[in-house]
Amino acid sequence: MLAFFAAALFADTTLTFALWATSFGMGHDRTADVIGAVVRGAADPRWGIQALQFWTDGLRAILAAFGWGYFWAIAPAIYLLLRQDVDATELDEIVLDEPPGDST
């Protein structure tokens, strides 16, 4: 959970800085309009909002991919630790099957 929290914090900070950087030169009302359109995720014909929405969705996809990647990376480690606890086998003790016909 700590790693996912850190990744979510990084994604949220990146998004906040991106919206902050785009607010330069716009007034408060226009900035509130743009941020509201990005947060709602509604289809908007303005290309600037579409670009911000694209990168926001991309950041969310990367965060979801991090969750799946972390899960599949940590699952073998959990298995090996459980195997060590139950069977008292070493972590590096892995038996690989030899291919058939290879009797060297």
C-alpha cells in the first residue's frame, strides 16, 4: 500500500503542477473553467482542454499499470517467502525441469 500511495502522490503532484503551469496567463475565471472541464472529463471542443484531458487520462493509465505491475512483481516474492516458512526451503532453491531428451 505504501508503494501505491507514493505512486498516487507522484501522479497527483504531476497533475497539479501541470494544471498550475497551464494557468499562467489565464485569469482566475478561465483557469477555474479549464480545470473544471478537465476534472469532469466531458468532451470539449477546445484543443487545450483536450490535450490536458489526454495527459490526465494517460497519467491515470500509468498509475493503474503500476498497480498491476507491482502486484505481479511482488506475487513471486510472497510465494517464495511462504514456501520458506512452510517447507523450510531456501529462497534460492528452485528446481528447473530438464527438457525431454536432454540426458547429459
